[in-house]
Amino acid sequence: MIIELRTYKTKPGHRVEFLEVFRAKSTAAHAEIGMKILGPLLSIEDPDAFFFMRGFPDLASREPMKAKFYEGELWKTELESLLMSMLEKWDVVLVDDPDGLVRW
């Protein structure tokens, strides 16, 4: 499995609102496409930061699955402008989980 380790930092005071939308809309949309989500995991040290993992069956499926989400109606008409306006920065590290250590 290919996993994106994602770090997000919201603008000050927006983490709760971001995560409400993320949980209510984004997580289900990812699942419909076949992506797995583990998290969000909240930073103890930074009240505006959180982490999550997004999983793909293999490297070949990653780009088409991401495109289906980011080119989809939900992202384009609702989530993109709402969520991106709350983010200060984000980072993605791509890793392989060949032994299936991550349990979804």
C-alpha cells in the first residue's frame, strides 16, 4: 500500500471548523473513490496542526484516484474554496507500506 503522510496547519483558530468539514464531507468522498483515511490525529503541541494518512492500493492508482477527488464536483464546487481558505500550509510525504503495518 502507498501512503501519504499529510501534515496540515490551519490558520489560527480554524482547526475545529476545518476538521468538522473534513470529517463530514471529505472522508466519505475519499472512501467512495477507494482511498483510505486514517486520522485526523491532532497535534498536542500546536492547536492549529493535525495529521492524517491517506492510503492507495498501489502507486499506479494514486494519481487517478486523486484526480477523481480533486476534479470531482464536491471538491470543485464546495470543499476547495472552503477548506483551502482555512489552511496556512500543508506537507505530504509519500511512503510505501509493503508489510501492511498500517491497520485501517
